[in-house]
Amino acid sequence: MPMSADDKKELMQYEEEQKREWNKLILAHIKKLQAIPKPHVQFPTTIEKACEEYFALCQYDGVKPSVAGLSVALGTNRTTLLSWVRGEVSIESADVIQRYFNLLEVFDETALKDNRVNALAGVFNAKNNYDYKDQVEVKRIDDSGLTNEEIEKRYRLMHEIVEETPKKIEVKEAEISKPKKKTKKDSDKTEDVPF
């Protein structure tokens, strides 16, 4: 049964209200996130305290934790956080940061597995933040003892044979015999009729 115009209008108003409420929630969360005291990266205790505050804030506000959010809580940006986690930049608190970063990965992977996030967004997040990859592995199974070069030569030769142009075959048109016109002599002939 199609929706009435009043029902459509009411649904649109409800969706707009939900968007406004979500925006208010996220903006309030961001303001609280900015209020977390910025830790000194060389002191693991201050890093751990900032990470704990961030995760507690996410839980309290009902907001999913993120790499960008953790970066802000640590007083840095996403690129720098990822360089710490990947060991590209050595810092004293790397093990503490890695532990909390691993918790983010577990959260995001679980949300993706349990269909709590859009699959495309979840895969994008996993590839960009956690180095996940679409990987296809091709294995050659050959028990002939041929080298790769010999196999390549054989297939190249097979390809050349297939690519050779076929020989032309001459096709002659068949002669079509035309029915003979009945002549007077033919009509005079009587056929033997069995009855």
C-alpha cells in the first residue's frame, strides 16, 4: 500500500530530526574530545590516561571510537599516529599506543563482521588504517619439471598456432535445376493410374 502524502511528510520530518540529533551528539562529543588533556608522547602514563579517557568518552556518548578520534585524544593527527603504530617514527610510548590501536582494530573488525557498519566503508577503513589487503595468490602447479621459461615458450608457440589465419576454402555455388515446362507432348502422355 503506497504511503499517503501526510505519512511521507511525517517520515521526512522524522529523518530530519534524527539528522539534527546525530549532529548535536557528534559535535558535543568532539567538544569533550578536545577537552582531554594532551599527553606528552614520551611518558607512557600520560598516553595511557588519554587513551582510557577517549575510550570512556566514546562509551559514555555512544559514539564509535575511530583512528581520527584517538589521534585527537593523543594531541596529534591520523598520519602521525599511523607512523608511530607502524614503527616509522620511534617514540617511548609506542607499545602503549599500539595496544590501544589494536583495540580500535578489534572494534572495527567486529563491527564489520557483525554488519554494524556499511561494508564498503568498513573495508575502506581496514585497508587505510590497518593495512588489510585484497590478496590473490596464484600458485603454479607443474609436475613436468619444466622451467618457467620452457613453459612460457610452449604457451607462446601454442598461441602462435591458434593465431594463424585459416586457409581459404573455395565454395562453388550449386547449380539449381529449374523445373521443365510442360510441353504439349508431355500433356498427351497418360500415366498409368492404379485404380
